[in-house]
Amino acid sequence: MAKITLDGIDIHTEDLNEETLAEIESLKFVEKQIEKMNREINIYAAALEFYIVALEENIKSNNTKELRD
């Protein structure tokens, strides 16, 4: 028997109608998409940090002068 837990209550999926089962599948799909996007965000955030550090090191190594107002 497959079951899901909703608000701490175990529900057997065979007791649910087709519409509810479709909503569960949609929910699972959206959760997976969010997880995928969060992984991508983490990758982009790491790349951003890498480029910032590389830029700072490049500027320092080239003795680039700071702009003053």
C-alpha cells in the first residue's frame, strides 16, 4: 500500500480519487523542479563568488588604481 503523509496524517493513496492523485503528481513535479532550480542557483552562486575573487586578484596583481570621486 502506497501512502502519503499530510499534516502528520498518513493517507493511503488507493483511497484517493483520480483528481487528488493528479494533484499529488503535480505537487511532486513542482517540488522536483524547485530542487533542480535550487541546485542551479547554488552553482551560479559559486561561479559568482569565483569570478569576484578572480576579479579582485586580477585588479590587485595589475596594481589598478582606485577611482576617486
